[in-house]
Amino acid sequence: MEIQSVLKEELKKIKLSEEELEEIRNLTEKLVEAIYCRIRKRGIDAEVFIGGSLAKGTILRKESYDIDLFARFDKKYGEVEIGKLMRKIFFFFKVPGIRTRKKKIHGSRDYYKVILGKGKKVYFEVVPTTRIGSEEDNRKEFRNITDFSFSHVDYVKKKIEKNPRLAEQIILAKAFCHAQKCYGAESYINGFSGYAIELLVINCRGFANFLKAMAEAKEQIIIDAEKYYKNQREILQEINEAKRKSPIILIDPTMKERNAAAALSWEAFEKFKRAASDFLKNPSTDFFEYKHADADKMKSIAAELHGIFALFKIKTKKQEGDIAGSKLLKFSKLLSKEISKNFDIIEEEFEYLGGKWAESYYVLKRRNEIISEGPSIHYKPAVENFKRMHPIWYIEDGKIKSARATDMTVKQFLKYFKKRNNKTIRLMGITKVKLA
């Protein structure tokens, strides 16, 4: 199929109808009005604005929706005071006539997650920000990156107003990135943030052009759409070193010192580039379908190789979301490192399930023997200690080593792993590791 035919077909699946949008907007307006009611009663100098993809018209159809709302406080309030005001607003908070559930989430500024109604289809995140001045003064007055949220929404909306087709192009790009598991600035994903996708599609003037530009990139991409800098050399000199390590330096149009794509890792970018190149060669709606880890496929591979399929379920006590996902990913990497000492890892896949759980899938081959590498033969005390621990040893490449046969099962490995890493497991906030 031609690209445009595929995109037209995909848009029918992922673009919300006016009725669906109206339902979300009505629920949002009721929550906004309830928050305003609290603000007025308590004499707080603040307003509420709708942010994210709902405000910009770039929302795509999903199983559930995260709607961003921002409580925009006057800059006369200090950080501690803003926290107290948020607690006042949400103390015994309810939307009249609707079941209301809320949860305080810790972040650089604590915010609230609100769920309205019986289901869990729509989540609202109400984030505190401060009003910052004109664009020229923004850099001087902001205290937290969330203070730029209003400017981000305003910038993207104005671009879409000039070229309305960009909204659909952004929706396609978000759906594609989500399906390829590189949508999200969270540290367990290290992908494209929603704002970064919007800026890139706007800069490339469409989804297909965005894919082509990314797929053809041979080196780091540098984009300064508003021409804040004279040249790329000046950009590399001015941008913070930590923010210019990503594969894309995307100068934020609302804050020239910021790289809007700083969260993107080279690993996620290379995965995206491969998918973009494959799609451009052979367009298909399959590229827009999010695929969970395929246990049956991995079991089949294990059977063909006379190997082992293993599924570990991992739970953390850390706050759900970015913190939990990051801790679970970090632990999964430790698990893989220890597994590789006893088995050859043929395939592996990590999947954060939301909440406090994740799963790590493996196709393994049992090794005939396990090699323990000791110190250089020049470190005699350490060598003697190694000999005491390993009665059967040999010298290779200037080091003392030992080999032992193994018939360890995955279940035995897990038991040994837990015992040996008990303290580390606790320090990493992991409360449960089990085989499924």
C-alpha cells in the first residue's frame, strides 16, 4: 500500500470522533469548574488551564486517557506556600454529582491524580505551576520546568492554527512512537516526549517527512526552529553538556537554553530509526500496533533451540509511574547480568505493566560449564585466596580461572540469586521476585 493510504486508514482507528472528544471535554470542564470553585472560596490568586494533547487537539484514541490540567499560581507565592495551597484545594475535594477519587503524587512539585466516575478510562493530573512573564522574561522568572507548560501549549496551538493538518500528523507520530515503545520521556523508556514529537512534526511539516528525516540521519540532529543561535557551533557551546548527549538537540522554542529532546537515548532512537526505515520501505498499519511481549513466541523459540523460557514477575514498593518503572528496569538489568553468569541469554524483553509490577521475559540456553575469572597471577595473595575457593583452577591470559559443570535450573538460580543479593534487593525497593 502507498503511505498516504496507510495513514488515512490508520487515522480512522486512532483519531477520536467529535462525540468521544466532547465526552472527555465535558468531564474535564466539570473538574476545572470544581477546582475554580475551591480557588475562589479560598481567595487564592490562581487559574486553571487545560494542557497536553487535549488542549492542542493532538489526543489519540487509547484504552485510557491522561489529561493534563495546570493550576497556575501567581508568582508571589513561594514553593512551600504553593504546596500548602494545593492541599487546601484538594482537601476533601469532590466534583458535585460524580464519584471522585484522588491521590497525591510526589514530584519536583507534588501534584494530584484525579479519577472521576466508576471506571478508570480518564485520569487527570493537576500540576501546580507559576505564572511567568513575557517570553523575553521567561528564562529569568521560571522556577520549575512545568512553569513553561502554558507556553508549550500556546506555541503548538498557534502552529496548528496556521496549518490545521498538523494535528492529524502529530497524532500519527505519537501513535507510531507508542507502538515502537519509544514514546515517553520517563527514564524507563528514554523516548520522545509528547512535546518533542509535536515540535519535530511541526519542524518537518508532517509525519512522513519526520520519519524520513530521522531514518536518514547519520549523526546527531540539531534543530533550532526559531533561530535563537547563529550556528550549530554556538548551540553546542551554550547548551548544558548533560543536555547535548542525546541524538537530537531540539531547541525549545519557548526556552532557548533547553533541549526538548534531552530525554531521548541513543538506544531508543536507533530502535525508532529502524522502525521508521522499515515503514517507509513497506508501509503498513502493523507499525502502529503496540505489541506486548509475546510469551508464546518466546516459548516456541526456546523449544526450537532446546532452551529454556523464563518469565520473572517483579514488584516494587516505589511510587507508581516513572519512579517505579525506573527502579524495576534497573533491577531487571541486575537480574540479566546475574542470569548471564549461568545461562546464555538468547532473547530478553522487559515490560513495565504500570503500577508497581513489571515482567522480564527470557529465552535461555544452559551453559555446559561456568567460568569464574580470578585476579592477575601477579597478585599473589588474591590468587591464593582464589585457589582456596576454587580447588580446581587453571591459568589463561595471565589470569587464574576456574571452570565447573552446571545443571542449575532457573528455579535454583532464583533461589541462589535472592540469597546472594538480599541486601541489594531491599535497597532497590524490590518487594517480590518470582517465576511465573
